[in-house]
Amino acid sequence: MADITYRELNPPNRILMGPGPSNIHPRVQMAMLAPIVGHLDPYFITVMEDTVKLLRSIFRTKNDLTFPISGTGSAGMETGFCNFLEPGDVAVIGVNGFFAERMVENALRCGARVVQVPADWGRIIEPEAIEAALKAEKKVKLLALVHAETSTGALQPLEEASRLAKQYEALFLVDAVTSLAGHELAIDDWGIDICYSGTQKCISCPPGLAPITVNERALSTMKARSTKVSSWYLDLSLLSTYWSSVRFYHHTAPISMVYAFYQALALIIEEGLEKRIQRHYRNGSALKAGLEAMGLELHAQEGHRLSTLTTVRIPQGVDDAKIRGGLLNQFNIEIGGGLGPLKGQIWRIGLMGYSSTAENVLLLLSSLEKLLSAEGYKLEPGAGVAAAIKALRDK
């Protein structure tokens, strides 16, 4: 039998401006090359401790139970539901996008009865609708919302929802996968009980960890469970013993990913969390100004649009896949297409973490202009770039 030789890995160096992952800082890349030690090695334990301290700062919380789940953002979502819901519990979930629908699926698999609070994909869940759903139920265990809906570009207000959750004695769970370190998010000040995120978006770390934070109110509910958590791997009562001072073995942590996560968090602190949020806002505003100057229509509800991910409607007669393929093949830029009912109707343009730069905004706009013009779309040459530059100067 002839020997088989496999090619050496040589992936292209893309400009990642889709819904995730984002590009990573060279120091994060270098962190992954650091020597492996054991997952209970004294050195690694110090890295774990420092990582948790940094993560609390990013979440803006003093919660003891704050650490990264070994898994992607979806593992964070499942952790958030399976630890706090039991069969027969009622969960009220705002449903206005793909990831909100995924939350519903998680709650149902926990045996909960789900009360959906719907809104069009791209619009927020209004507080009045949330209160009506909470009020209609005798006892609600959990209220869940997506802060930054990656499928639509909508930014969900949270403070009023948190107040309502407390009023009706429900736990408040928030999906912050596309908002943590890119938008204002204050776990303690806003009264959020459970929050999870992902490493590959605004944190600008490779995908593979899911930061989570849980307060004492939620933990007391978990400790009062009458049934075991359905997932052994994601059982917080077990995981917490590994990430606490006890360091009881639970699983082999992804050591290189934790190195990278630590370095990514350290870079956020070096930049300054508020400065980082303002950077995302400035670049996101410039992108929106440029797209609108090109005659394109933004999709998400005005006044509730993400800085970290912009959704724009595809002009009639323009081929979705051809434009995205042109950006990738001609300009080395990745953007995302629509999901679910928005498939073929919108583009999703990410400006997250290390990818959120003025240079990327201008490159994307100029490249998109060339491709749209070639497709026969009428626009004023240079209008998008000019509008973005003006917005960058004004912010």
C-alpha cells in the first residue's frame, strides 16, 4: 500500500468581518504556543486564578462563580438552562432571532414549559410584552433574553427586564455572546442572575470557551433542586469545585485555550473596557453611515442596533452568495449571510474585538462598492467611504 502524504496546514489570513469568529491579537496567538503544563500544575492554577479575576472585571461582577466553561458559546447556553430548570418549571423567553429560538430548544430539553414572547426578527422584545407574560403565569422560574442577537443585529435593553424578573421572582438569564467586551454590560448593577458568553466574538480569542457568571440568588435556586442536573459535564456544582480553591478534578481543561483567554482578557484591561466599548461604537457607527450613504437599508430596529454586528438588507436583484464570494476571493474579507427567515435577505457584518478597526470599515465599504457596481447596483462612487470617514471624525 502506497504511503499517503497529507498537505501541511496553510490556512489563508482572512479579514474576519462576519458574525464570528473575529481576528485575534498576535499576543493571543503567541499565548497558544506556550508550553503545555498539567491541568493541575501550580503554574496553571495561577493562570486560572488570574483569568477568573480578569473575567470578573469584564463581566463587572463580584460573583464567586465566574469562570470559562470548556466548550463554545452554545455550551454556555446549555449550562445556563440545564442547571436552573427542572421538569415542570416555567421559562419565559423572548424570541426574536435564531439564538433566541435555540434558547427555547434548550429549555424544552430540560423539561420546562416555555412561554415565548415573540417579536419580528430585528426588533427588540418590549417590556410590556415581557410583563404580560410574567403576569399571566402563577410562577415563573426563569426569564431569558438575548442581549445581542447575532442573527438580526438587534441590541436588547436589559435593565427594565431585570426589574420585572425581580418583581415576579424569576431568575434573569442573559445571552451575551456577541456583547461582552463590545457593549455596555454590568452584571451586578443591572441585577442579572446568570450570564454566559463566548470567547470568539468581542473578546477576540479562538472559539472554545464559554465565560459564565452566576450570582448567589441563582446558586441558591440550583442547590434547592429536587432532581440532578441533566448534564454531568455542565453541572455547575461539579465544575465549581475545579475552578474554586478546592481544585477537585472534573475534566482536563483546554490549557492552551485558557492561556489564550487569559491573554485576550489582559489586552481588554490594558485597552480599558470603556475605551473598547467606545471603539466598537465609533467603528459600528461609521460602518452604518457608510452603508446608508451607499443607499443600502439597515435591517435592525433603529435605536436598538448593535455596534458589534450590523445587518444590512440585500438590494433587490443582487446575488447574495456572489457578493460574499467576491469579498472573500477578491478582497480576503469574510462577512456572513442571513439565518432562518432572513437567509438571502441580509448580510451580517461584524466589527468585533481585534477586527473592529477604522481600516476594516473603509476597506469593506470600498470593496463592497466595487462588487455592487459590477452587479449593476446604482450608487454614488465613494459616497460610502466619505460618509464613514466623516462619522469617524465626528465621533
